[in-house]
Amino acid sequence: MTGKYETDFENAWCPGCGNFGILNAVTMALEATGREKHEIVLVSGIGQAAKLPHSVDVNVFNGLHGRALPAAAAIKMANPGLTVIVTSGDGDIYGEGGNHFLHNIRRNVDIALFVHDNQVYGLTKGQPSPTANAGWTGSLQRAGVISGPFPPLAVALALGCGFVARGYAADPAFTSDLMLQAIRFPGFALVDILQPCVTFNRKNTYQWYGKMVHKLPPDHDVTDRGKAMTLALEWEERIPLGVLYRKEKPTFEQLHPQVPGLPLGERETPEEAVRALLRRRQAVPG
Amino acid sequence: MGIDINIRVTGGAGQGVHTVSNLIMRMVAGAGYRFHVTQDYVSRIRGGRNAQGIRIGSEPVRAGREEADVLLALNPDLLPDYLPDVGEGGFALADVPSADPPLFRAPLKEMAVQAGSPILANVAGTGAIACALGIPLETADAVFASDFKGDFVEKNRAALRLGADWAKENLPEKIRERFRLPPRSHSRPIILSGNEALALGAIAGGCKFAAGYPMTPGTGILSVLANEGPSVGLVFEQAEDEIAALTMAIGASYTGARTIVATSGGGFALMVEALSLAGMMETPVVIVVAMRPGPATGMPTRTEQGDLEFVLSAGHGEFPRLVLTPGSPEEAFELAQRAMDLAEEFQVPVFLLTDQYLADTVVDIDPENLVVRPLRRHIVRGDSIPRTQQGKYLRHAYTESGISPMAVPGEPGITVVVDSDEHTEDGHLSEDHATRIRMVEKRLRKGVTLAGKTIPPLFTGPPNGDLVLIGFGSTKEVIEETRRILAREGRNVATVHLRQVWPFPAEEIAGIVPRFGAALTVENNARGQLARVIRSECGVRIDGTVSRYDGLPFTPAALARDVRRRI
């Protein structure tokens, strides 16, 4: 890759991996923000997707599997001036990190979440992720997946997520635009990105997606949550791409009385303030 | 010996046991006396009943006592359990149909109703005790005014006075004579529980971010941080689980904030993977583990020191850590400040290992004993950020001390890269074996540097003698009072209180133990975990452990009995 955020990091992605398209989309979106590299933090967990931040010359927090969201939320709380973006895999965000996914949507910190959704754990060589369809046979599920798939967009909508969108790794320009909208959205913004896995997912291939996906028409009403929910659950016949739902509401940073102001690391602790807290506990003479 | 009066208040949940102890201690402080308040002290296990001990003295009081001088039984059903603990010359009050000394029939319910609310039986009982102690009832007015609203203030005042009037008429003069506290000048101490002291110490240490998931007995710390932290710009967030709590703290710390999390053993078990992350990313963080009896849910509201070895070894992989073990609310205030500072200086996780006993113990502290240390920041900013010839900042630069200058995101011209994978100096993941060796050694060098700055143990007593008692954390004051009891019997006993258990102060302990005929550890656990650590770290002989693991703290008299049996 080239451009403002180029690094010489060698990722270990398979040729043809959807992550390349997603990386392209991310860097295009970052360029479009006009933000400098020191103003951006990319946060990820563990997995092939989670290595993406190493290929972008910005601040990077590549944490533990499933735990990208709490780290990202706190980074934003500690310095709301930073642009904080999570980019990680479906197993990472929806499986291991499922609880954080639920509660960070509720928390509504102004961060953008890009999920590389390929329905498979690639780094551990081919087990189904939570979004895998029932019946899918993985290396640990010879008889096929029994659990039903996790519907990320529907769950996000149910929890009141203010920005819910779906992108497609094979269309970086389109996905990049969704990412830019998500970054600019004031609040928690989800972009689930359909990502063919050329090595382990023989069903949901570029050809298969090519037949299934359709972009939402320009007249789609992004404020209609009911309609968005119907679209979010579409999968068997056709799969909608684009912004399903968008509605602003106050962010965590706006509502939390102590977050606005200087970054936490730059705040002073005057001795007198500490003394005042101690004095509140001073015995009163009888 | 000066004044030493021990009051026990017992009752069922919701009967206001805590209100009584809170009132009495603040009235006692208002009258110029010193006190120590803690939960249930008695030696028998008594299910879900609440009891508090308020021990009053003319000099600072730092431990409880099993024998009670005064018993207020808000639930008379509990009398068979508690009355036997009332000592010679003491008295007990309960709302019973009839009674013989030392028990007196106090019509608490009737007085409460007369005052305006049946729930004020506890306050009427408090009034009776205040009368016996001769404490002016006005000392309670400020407490009522700050704790209650509307006509409830007046009702409380009335109940207190009805109780006092009853005592004046019904308690024998001899009893009131015995317990009367002579008038005393007032010193205005600061009243702090272990949890409050620790949280305020963290605030004084520059803490600006705290996250937590409620868990007894650590919740009290979160409560102070959430409610009083805002006055210094601290952000508190209740996390969805403990995994998130510590991960959030690490995220905020990466961004430059001083951070703390507080939990108990079970919550810490969930934090362990993030602990390892802090070790790998070299992110400062302070972790409070307020121990309670385990395994699993154990006894949620009781005390134990059973997680020492867990905290020392928690986390996959090898990385340095610091474990501080405050022995009193004053020490909690001091060590919490130092923990915030040391975490940032060494970029390591720092533990404050306490327990339910210390968390809930309330004492009065002279203001001059609460030192607010000047803040030193260790984060590099602007031009002082070292850069390579290519202008890059290396978050994990190799250094002699193992400590790499820490910059935070937002500095123009540089990026800060951290990874849970093994990484090169610039923070990007690496599978290179030579890099691995250098990074392992760099991280461990921080541990060596850290070991050179150990907070030394406190030694008290003769330089050599028959016995040395060694403890860590909350047992400090009980062991010290036990030493004084034994010294009065002519026994040559010394004590060692460990304020830091990791890096272990091996040199100091190895220098002390051989000077004594015998060495015992005193531990609120069953397996003598400190003794094991001392043996493995110093190679010195430890003759045994005085253990207690019924869920209750040690008391000086009982500990003295146990020690006598061992020597």
C-alpha cells in the first residue's frame, strides 16, 4: 500500500484475502478524515483481521482476543480528541468479546467499529465463528454447526446502536465511504464487513457474495428502525449493503460530567483538593 | 493503662447496626476520644448476623477485642450467642420482657415509637450507651444533620434523648460511674475506613481513571472514586465485567491517565488475562485485591488472606509486578499514593493487597499522619520524547534499567504502538527469536530495578530474642498489640510487618530471622502462604504459622494465647 499511513509491516494474509480490501478501505477512509497519524488510534484484538493496524502508520493498540472494545472506549474517554477506531474479526468481537459488544453499544462512546466478518477463525485454521451458518462443517464440527448464527446488525439495532452499516471487502471504495461515515458519526458506529475467506470458507465466496449482495437504494429511510431490522435479518435470498440505520443521540462523552476537558493524563491533582476530601471526614467537636 | 472500653452492637440486617457504630464513633471522636471500629470480632461463626465492635480509648486504638464491656442487642434472639462475651462489670441492653444484670431491659421499641418512628430503636439504644459513657448528646447533632433530612433529624434527636433519659433512670450509678469518659480536649482527627483511605490515597496519587464491577469488599473503594473523584477530574465507569474493567484501565493508561481497578479474589480471577496484557504492553496500572475467603464465592462479607500466592503468580508468562500490603488505613493512604507513582515509573502492574478486615475497619487518624506526597510524572512529552534518526518513537526501547521512556498518543510527529504479541522496540509484533530474548530480558530488568527500591518491612521490638512474629497487610496492628501483651509478660518478642511482599524483601528478612530463637508467621489463611514465600525467597527457617481461616480477623488476646501455645 502507499500513502500517508504507509508502513513496512508484512502481514501474513493469504493471497486474495478479504483483509486486503478492508485495509484499502480503512486507509482511504483515514485519508478522507484529514486527521494526522498522531490523532488516530487503531485498536484491535487477536486474529488475522486484528493485525491490520500494524499496516497503518497511526497509534496502535493491538490487545487481547475479544477485548478491543473496552480498551478503545477507555482510550476515547481518556482523550476525546483522538479518533478511535476498532478493526477486528467476527470471532473476536461477536464471540470472545460478545459481552463488550453488547455493553459498548449501550455505552455509546464515540468510536467506530469495523468487523471483518468472514464467518471463520482463520488463524486457528478453520473453525466456525459466531456468524457461521448452521450446518457449516469446521475442523471441530465434523457433523456441522448446530448453533444458529449471531446476527450482528440486528443485535446492534436492538440495543439502540445509532449507526449500523454493512460493507463488502470486494468493494473497498464503497466500504471506505461507510467507514468514513462511521468515523464521523458522533457515537458508537458499527460497520460489519462481509469478507470472503479464500482458504477456509468454501460457501461464502466472492462469487457467492457477488450474487447475493445489493446496495440499498438512495431513498432508503435510514431513520426507520423497523425497516432496518427487517433488512438486518435478510440473508438467505439477498444481503443488503450500506447504511441500514442512522440516528444521533448524546454520546457517553457528552453525558459523563468528567470526560469533557483536558485529556485525563494532563489533569492536575492540587494538594488542596485532596485536603478538602480529607477534611470532609474530620470529626466535629462536640 | 488508659481508657479501654469495648462496645459490641449486634442485630439482624436492616436493624441499623452500622448506624449505631457510625454514630458512636463520631460522638466519641467529638468528645475527644480515639476509637477503632470493625465488623464482628467474636470467635464463633454466626451466620448472617451483623455485629460491629467499637473499641474506645484515650490513646489511638488499632485493634479490636473479643470481650465486650457493653452489648447492645437490637435483636434479642442473638443474646445467647453474644451475652457470654460481656465481661466482668459490663452491661448489656436488649428489648426483652425481663432481665437480670448484666442484662438490662431497655424498651427500645417503645422509645422509638415515642420519638416518631419504630425504626429508631437503634438510635434509642445509642442514646442509652452515650449516657453511660457520659458523652454530650450534642455531639450527634452534626451527624444527624449531615445524614438525614427533614423531620427525621428531629426524630433521631428525640430517640437519642429518650434512650439517654432511660439510661439515667435505669442503669445503676455504679455502671455509669465505671464507663464515664472524663471531659477531654478535642483533636479533630480524620475518620477513615481502610477502603476510604485507599481510594483517597489513589486520588492523592493522581489517579484519573477508575473502572470496576461491584464486588464485596472492594466496592467501597469504587464508591469513593466515583463520588469524590470528580472533584479532581477523575472519570469512573462501571464496567460490564472485571475483564472489561482492567482492560479499560489499561486503555486509559496507554492514553496517559493514572488508573486503578478494585475487586476481590473472584473478580481478580477474571482480570488475570488483562494483567498479563499490562505486563506485555508495559502499561502502568494499580489493582486492588481486597481478599475475602474463597474458593469461589466463599464467604463474601468475611475476611481472609488466602490470595497471596494467587496474586504473586497470577498472569500467564513472566513479567515483573509490585505487591504492596498496607496494614492500616494510614498505610493504605500512603501506599496507594506510592502505588500510583511506582506503576507509572516502572510501567508495571502494582497491587494493593488488602482484605475485608482492613477494608471495613474504621479508625481516627491525626491529620498530620496523612501525608500528601508531591506528584512526580514519568510520561515524556513534546521535545523530551526520544526519537530515532528516522524520527520514530520506540515505545519499548531497550534500556539498561529496562524502563523505556513512555509517551502517549496525541504527540505530533510520533505514533505509539503497543501489542499483546511479542514485539520489536517500536511495538510492532515480531516472531524473531533474538528479539524475543532481548524483550524478555528487558522486561525482567525492570523487575531487578524495582527490587532495588523495595519498601522495607517494619521491625518492632528487641534486636534479638525468643520469637519473631511475621505478618503482612491487615494483621499489622493486631500483631503489634499482641507483642505488647507478650512483652508485659516478660517475653522477648519482636514483630515484622511486610508492607511490600513483591519483590520480596529477602535481604531484610534473612537478616532478622536468625537473630531469634523461633520465627512464626501470622496469617489469615490455612496454608501459611507467607511462610512458603519466605522459605523460597530467603531460604531461612520458619518454624510455623499461626493461622486463622474461619472468616474472621485475629484479635490480640486470642493471638497471644495461640502464640503462647507455640513457644
